[in-house]
Amino acid sequence: QYFCKVKVPGSTPGDGSMIVINTTRSTLIGEDIPIARTFNEEAKGLSGRKEPAALFFKTRWGIHTFGINFPIDCLVMSDKLEVKAIRENIKPNRFFFWSPKYKNVLELPAGTVSKTGTIVGDVLEFKL
């Protein structure tokens, strides 16, 4: 049973976007989620978008929401895609820090974590 679908404007299957599934809870976290692959894509993140969106990227230490016009949820995962940290409803102009040993980050529209029931310890699967 899937609770939340995230369609990102401008992304289409095969363009490097992916589907993210919470295999622990059998819920769809999002689909057509783009992957930030370059430094510029990571630096820009969700900044400047007018509507909530999702993005996967790799970084250590933390994120900020400066330049983002909406609240977001954030999942931080191990290399085995186990959720290690969660922050829900991060408002614009805020920071979120975590242990630097984790670098996989999934930013999501606010409310996605609660809608999918995702908690620390859940394991995600990414499908291109």
C-alpha cells in the first residue's frame, strides 16, 4: 500500500530520476525523484523552486533551507540506505545537522515522513 507519491515537475523516467520505496513499511516515499550529481546541483538543491519537491544527494554534516520557499522533511541514511536521522517540517531559513558518518540525504515535501510512517531504522530502496 502506497501513501505518498511525489511527482517532480520536469523529471521523466529514464532521466536519472528514481523511485524510493520504504521496504520496511512497504510504502512508496516518492517517484521521479531527481538525483543531484554535480556540485552545482547539490549547492542549488531545492532553492528557488516555487512548489514543494524532492531531491536526493550526498553530503555530510548538514543542510540548510535558505532560499527554499516551503518546509521540507529530510531523511539521512547510511550507505545501506537505513534511515539514521529524520527531521520533519524544516521551515525556510533553518539548518539541520547530523553525524558526518552518514552522507545519503533525501529531501521531501513536508508531511511525507508522517504520511509514509517512516521512522529511524527503516530501510529504503532506490530504483532508477
